[in-house]
Amino acid sequence: MESTDNVTYSIYGVTLAGQESLIQSGITTAFDLSSVDPVQYPWLRVQINLLDSINQTASQLRNWFVFYESVAEGLLFYKGSLDMQSVQEGQPFSATMDSRISLPNYFQIH
């Protein structure tokens, strides 16, 4: 990167309806996303801005890394009979389940 290169990025929040809103622009270092509401913006779009108004040779992007900590995920497996089950809406139903939980590295159970 040359001294005349100007590299910044912008972060946009994207709603479930696909509407984009600028969250922050002109970012030059790491940006903490903890202030972004994941319910309001379940997706993010990152835009890089490359400028060299002196030499007209903008920086080249070699790698793009986004680091995050994932949430725990789990699955439930039905352990009952494979025969067809018929239950009416509102009717109680009881079944045996097995679970598999994937926990991120930072999450510990004591």
C-alpha cells in the first residue's frame, strides 16, 4: 500500500425485508459490532472504499477476513416409533428426544 492510498470501509445493516441502512462509514481499523441490533439487522453488508487521488493507483485487495464468534446450535432427534403419528392441533403429545449441541469455544458448561 502506498502512502497516497486511502482505504476505508463502510458497514450496512440489512433488514429481513432487504432494506439497507448505513451503520458506520469511514472505518479504518477494527469495528466493534456489539452496538448493532441483530434482530433489526440479521445481515450485514461490508463495502470497501479504495482511493488514490494522487497516483490514481488504488490499493489491491488481497484477502478479506471477517472474524466472529458463532452462537450455540442444537438439534433434536425423535427417538420414538417410526410408525405414523396422528395428533390434532391442541392435543397433547409426548415423545422421547435426543439432542446434539454444538457450543462455540467461548461457551463453557460447569
